[in-house]
Amino acid sequence: MNLKTIKKIFDGMIKGMNYYFLDYRVWLPGIYGYLNAIRSLIYKMTINQYFDYFILLCVCANTIVMALEGLVVDQDEILIMENISTIFTFLFLIEAILKLISLGITNYVRDKINIFDTFLVSISLVE
């Protein structure tokens, strides 16, 4: 056996162990175990491609709503557009909170897009 074969075998073993540990965890008893189980479920939800598609759809719809805000002149329509914008802001806030819970602070901050999203949500909340 050469060094590349041994490395390939160990890489496969580590990959298999990571898969095993991520999908079949043994939780600690008590509240800490329940929190880890919930965090694991949130993680699986936030890395799902359909979650990303839903957020992308919300971003596109929010862009359309923001573009339409300048075109409406009726007070009732302006109020409706502001309410829709508020709903999108809270959807993006929930997304940021779920990602923060599932990834943890250090992994959340490592991705620059998450920092940018949090910055935009913060500005939207202040507005």
C-alpha cells in the first residue's frame, strides 16, 4: 500500500464517521440534550435547498414590493405596501435567527453573506 491509498482509506473512514455522527447522535439527558436535538433539527431545516429557495423567492417578492412602493399614490395602497414590507422584514429576521441558532455564533460570522444579511435586517428594523 502506498501513501495515497492509505490517505484515501482514512478519508473515507472520517467521512463515514462524520455522516454517522451527524445523523445518529446520542443526546445528553436533560434540557441540554433537548436543546441540541432542536438545534440539530433547525440546522437540517436551514441547510435544505427548499429553505434557500423560499428565502430567494421572498427576496424577489420584496424587491418587487419595494419597486411598487414608489408607484402607488393611494393612502390605502401605501399602507398595504408598508405592511407587506414589514412582513418580509420579519421573515428575514426569522431566517437570520434560525441560522444563528443552527450554526452557532462562530460559524455564522464566518460566512460574510450572513453578516451582510444581518446588517440589512438591522437597518430594516430601525427603519
